[in-house]
Amino acid sequence: MHDLQTLDRRGIPGCAVASEAFREAAAAQIRALGFAAGLAWVPHPIQNRTPAELAGIADATIDSILARIRR
């Protein structure tokens, strides 16, 4: 979140991609920073996915990411 906040202060749009298991932690950090970060959520877990599964997740998430970084 700190990196996104730094980018935002510089006028550079950003988006974090995180697995759904981290929603609560992200919300706590957003509240602590007082910054509405752009976030895209993907299914959890990520680490044991096949390349084909990862490609499917990326395909399903790319529009959400692009919407957050386009101004």
C-alpha cells in the first residue's frame, strides 16, 4: 500500500493485485494509511497454480486492473 500511495502522490496510477485471503489485512492497512488504494482481487491460493490456471486468473482480472490504472 505504501508503494501505491507513493505512486499516487506522484500522479502515477497504480493497482495492487492480491489474493482474497488478504482482504481483511488490506482493509486494515488502507484505514491506517487513510488512502483508498486501487486493489484487484484474485482467488486464493496462488502459489500452487498451473501456468494455465494462472493465465486464466490473469485473463479474468486484467480488465479490473486496467480500470484502476486508467485515468
